[in-house]
Amino acid sequence: MGKEKLHINIVVIGHVDSGKSTTTGHLIYKCGGIDKRTIEKFEKEAAEMGKGSFKYAWVLDKLKAERERGITIDISLKIVLLI
């Protein structure tokens, strides 16, 4: 029988512009839920828009409007498979 993966539920709450998406995206990256190449792609794209510090937030922020405005609009359940 294969090794069973641990399932956890996380709720992130905070004020506007407190870094919730950035923190969550960084956590997903550190836990292996997204690869380094994708983060590097987000970093390059964010820098081109003058938002270099948003690379981890873009793990969650997929809409064009979210990325242009630097805010999370779509709040929904995110399921990430961790290594």
C-alpha cells in the first residue's frame, strides 16, 4: 500500500493588503505544491509589470485584473497536492 498523504485545512484571515495571498503562495511553494520554474516565470512577469514582490501571490491570483491591480478578487477553495 502506498504512503497516504496528510490532508490539512488552512484558513488565512487578515486585513486588506496584509499579504495573505503572498504568504499562502510562498507556503505552497515551500511545501512543494508549485515548482521553481513556475515561480521564476511569475517573478519575471511580475517584474515586467512593476510588481516584482507579487510572485508568490500569483500562485493564487490567476485573473488578469487581480495581477494588474495587485489585489485578490476571486476567493475560492484552492486544493494543492504537496510532495
